[in-house]
Amino acid sequence: MTLILAIIAFVVIFSLLILIHEAGHFMAARKCGVRVEEFGLGMPPKLASFRPKGSETLYTFNAIPFGGFVRLYGEDSSDPKLMKDKHSFAAQSVWKKIAIIVAGVTMNFLLAFVLLALCNVVGTQPLLLGPEDVFHAIDSGVVSVAEGVIVKAPGENDIGFQAEDRIVSVNGNSIVEGDELTSLKEGQQVKFMVERSDKLLELKGVNQLKKPFFKLYDALYVPRIYVKELAPGSNLDKAGVKSGDRLEKVGNAGIYGFEDLEKYLTVAGVKYEVKKGAAEFPVLPVKNHQPVLMIGSVLPGSPADKIGLKVGDEVLSIKGVEIKKTDDLAKALADRKPLTKITYRVSRGGGEVEYFVETDVAGMVGISFSELHRADHDQTSYYLKPVMYSVKKISEVSYPWYQVPGQTLQEMGRLTVLTTQMFGNVFSSIFTRFSVPEGVAGPVGIAQMTYSFVQEGVMSLVRFTALLSLSLAIINILPFPGLDGGRLFLIIVPLILRKKLNPRLETLIHLGGFVVLMLLILVITFNDIFRIFSGV
């Protein structure tokens, strides 16, 4: 039943977006006195058509539902007679042409505004467009998280898991990034260490890929600051912070990066919320007080773990390349090869140690790096490390009516910037790296997302429709041939150059742009289909 609703919703949403867009062109053209020869919903071949009595417009329904068009009299003709016909698009003033062209985009913007405003009044999950939005939502309690891998519900292969269990380790390996769970093999005997009501218990079972042990909450990685060394008498020291602590908050504001912390370091009397003894290494003073990188995590059982590299080791050089900043890593690790030895020279406890680590079959050694920052005349050091959390709940948010317009416009502004950047990344990625960027979807991908939003409820589907309408408006107004923005650009350019473009050249430019856009849609659609069948 849900699948049928999703199919209906997908067709209705696309039809609505196209209808609204083309209705904008249609109404603007009629207002400007331009004859509309055809109003088509969908793309040819034609399925059905009708012409109301006394109307000059033919209304058509076409076989391909992804598109629509309004055909204006004299729109793409170089016939001199059309320049004199007052009902011809070609005969209109520049300002009327601009009004007709931007009307479709304007209608999509208006639809997006109305739908997003409705969501902000009724209440829906917030638009989290970037890390700052997520961090603010965590601080405000809108996004509820719990550290670690948390079980949402037992799975079909029930070996005793309960909701809210925190998985501490699997087969003796501590959970570092969650990969320890996804790498389990079919038929493998598995031993879990689980924390339940502040007590540890052991659960055992045989892994079955088609019948999982549990269902987990979605994972979220949040950057956190850890203190490695602490200057005696510093503001951090006076606040009660110790070496090895993780800094969580100052008041109600979370600490998610170096800038968040550094604005408080020189302020006396600041109260920090910390997690005591969260660091994974013995705290020892070091001699090297230059900006350095350190090992932030070591994957259990990895080549680095087996050879003896540890969390907290400060990296001095790799393969003889001195490491002073993050950019140096790219140079040192540029030609990693499988099953080859790499020399790591590290600082530990004031001394230097050299290790020869053999890479695995993927050319990896199993470590991640963190940048070590210093303060208090280089006596305090701290570093950033991502911590895994489980997203337990995202609450719905609503606003008073007087805040809704401003909040909606603010969301639309951020979405406009994001969509424009995404469109540029699509072209850059496809034509330079021959790949479709992650997160970009065509009609097939959008249909798949529609199914997910139908399951979430009406308001989620309304917001999704608003985002699609806004995306359609933004992409359409970009100055690319074949789009409304391309047509607008070719109207404005002659004004600047004070010279008319050759009509045939203009037609070829639009045709070329249209072909490129169709190829782009085909590539993205192929990627959507490949992603679905490959399970990526």
C-alpha cells in the first residue's frame, strides 16, 4: 500500500511542480498579450489534447511525465513578420520578455515559500543543512543523541538484545567507528559486550546477514575536543579540567571545534562540562612543542595496532617526509601500495620511536590523525577527534506566525546557496572526474526518496515538495543554455553589447544546452539505478 501511495505521490508532486512552473509562463504571456499556442504537460509523444471553445491555446497531455512546456507564438522564429505582430513573443519589449521568462521560476519560489511556511507553522523536523545546524539542534535538544552504538530494537536473530543497549565491543574489539559491526561475516560466531542499566553483560550468537541481531539508531559523528597536556595554573586547570578530559560544553553551548574552545581559554571563571578521563592514552609531557599531528585512533587488529602504534603518538615523519601540518600527509601518503612497509617516526613520552608498518591489501594501516593545538605558552595541548553518537530522536519544530516569514526566507536563502553549489559540483565532477557526486539524484532517485518521505508522514512529504520546487527554481534560473536562465542571459547580453544576436546562433546555443542537460539527466539516472541495484 505504501509503495502505491509513493508512486501516486511522485506523479502528483512532479505534475504539480511542472504545472505551477508552466502556469507562470502561461499567465505572464497572456498578461503581456502574447499568444500561447500550446500548453503541454509532460514531454512528447502526445497522448491526448483539447482546445477549449474560443481559445487559441491547445492543451496537450504527453507520454513522458518528467517535463512540460508552454509554446509561445513567435518564440524562436527569425521571421521578420513576427517582429511586427503584437501577439508575437519576438515583438515584445525586453522587459516583457524578461517577465515572461522569470514567471515560471517565480511561481516555483512562491510554491516553495508557501509550503515551507506551512511546515514552520504546523511543525516538522528542522532543515539541517550543515554541521552548524546539527550542532545547534543538539545544544537546543531538538536532536537527541547518545554516545556510542545504541540498539533501537532487537532483530530477527534474537540473542537477548534489548532496546537502548549500548554495544561496547564485538569479539573483544572496542567499538571505535562502528565498522566493527558491518564487517561481520555470514556464519561467524560473534561475542558482544553490552552495557545495560550501567552493567556489562555478554551476548553470543552466530551472525546471519539476512537476519540481523539488532536494529540500530542512525549514526552521527560529532567533533570533540580532548585535552592532552595541561598547564598548571591555567584557566582550564583552575576550572577543574584534567589531562585526558573531553570538553563537552561551556554553559549551554557545545564545544565542537578549536574556535569554540579558543574563545574561552583566556576567560577566567568559565565553567566547563567535561567527560572525565575520556582520552585513550597515558598523559605524558612531550618535548616537541611545534604544531604537530597525532594519532587520533587506531583500528583494533589493524597493522598499526599489531606493530604498536598508539593513540596520542605525535607523528614526526612518514616515509622520511617531515609532518608539520595536515597538507604534509597528502605528500607522504600519495603513493600508498598494498602490502608494503611504511616508516612512521613518532614522539612518545618525550622520546622518539620508529615503526615499520606493512599496509593491508587496501594500502591502509588502520589509523586516523588529529591536529594537536597548543596554548598557555605551549604548555597546554588539545586535539579534535570525531565521536560516534546514535541519533535517538529528531523533534518537530514550529514557530509563532510572526516569525514564520523570516524563518522561511532564511531557510530558502541557505537552500539557494547550497543548491547552486551542488549544481556547479555536478558539472565539475562529471566533466573532470567522470562521476556523479554523492547526494545528487535524478528522477529515479527522487522517486526512491518520495517513498521514504511517504513513510515519514504528510508534513515530511510537504517539505520535500517545497525543496524540490525550490531546487527546480534555482536550477532553472542559472544562466545555462536550455534553461530559463540561459534564455534570460541571451536577452540581457545584447542589451550590454548593444548588438543583436544571430537568431540561428541563439537557437543552436539553446539546442546544445538542451542536449547537454538531457545527457546529464541520463548519467544521473543511470547512477541512481546502479546505486539501487548495487545497494550502495
